[in-house]
Amino acid sequence: MGNHSTGKKFNEDFKKMVVDLYNTGSSVKDLCSEYGVSDVSIYRWIKQ
């Protein structure tokens, strides 16, 4: 966990889409497995 050397970067549109899905009822767990994003990243985007 927390391996920053992979350096996956997600653009703002992707982040917004994931947050919108979360806001419409998708669980963070589902979004993590569907899009290959860590839960930490998703929670950070939601906070932003």
C-alpha cells in the first residue's frame, strides 16, 4: 500500500465522475474494485 513509484495520475474528469458516482449511491468499496483506485484516493477526492 502507498507505493508512490507507480505514479498513477487521474485527470479531473475521472475524479469528478468517481465522486459523482459516490454521491449517487455507489460505495467506495465498489468504486475501488471497479476503477482500480485506492479508497484513500477516493476519500481525498470527495473531501476536495
